[in-house]
Amino acid sequence: MATTRLRTFSDFAASVARAAGRPATFAASLLLIVVWALTGPLFHYSDTWQLIINTGTTIVTFLMVFLIQNTQNRDGAAIQAKLDELIRASAAQNAYIGIEHLTEEELDVLRARCEARAKDFRLSEVVEAAEATANAKAAAAARAATGA
């Protein structure tokens, strides 16, 4: 029973998040605001007229935060599971599986270690490229010297 309710909420949150991101939804919201603004003179820009848009936007924003957060949480968990499976199935280090549960400090250390390895890797690529260029130039000079 609880699983059904969670599934229903997840499906509802996902469909609302998809609908909220559509251009038609933006256009409808913009049209609503334009209509509200155009009715200002009709209602003499009263406090009630202002309260309508303030209350409406506050309620929509409040509810959307929770719906979008639910969708983001599920998307993040799905992406993490996919990345973990790619790491597990590849030559990558399995130690990276589950790092999303580390503290911020632990992640900083891991990030610094990865950046250092990447820098070393880039440096080795530069050295290898320089060696290849030097070898090619030496071979070209040798060919030119022998007239080949």
C-alpha cells in the first residue's frame, strides 16, 4: 500500500516537473501574469489585486520546490546507479562506487587526488607528444641528410 502511494506520488511529481518545463506552460504562466497586470486599472491596483498574484505565485513556488526536488532526487539516484554499474563493469576503480555518501572533506581529498592524476596524465601526454614530434623531426632530418 505504501509503495503504491510512493509510486503514485513519484509519477505525479515527474509528470508535473515535465509539464512545468514545457514552453506551453511558460507561455500560459506569462499570459496569466499579463492578464493580471492588465486588470490592475480595473481594480485600481488595490491591495487585494496585488495579494492575488503574490499568494498564487507563493503557493505554486512552494509546491513546485517539493515536486522538483523529488524528481531531482530520483534522477540523481538513477544516474548514480548507472555510473556505479559502469565503474563496476569497466577497468575503472571500484573504490569510486558509493562516493556520494562521503563527507564534503572526504570528497575534497578525493577530488584533489583525481585532479593530480589528471594533471600527471596530461603532463605525460605532453611529454609523449613532444617526444613524437622530436622523433619525427629527427627522422625527417635523417632522410634529408641521406637524400632519401
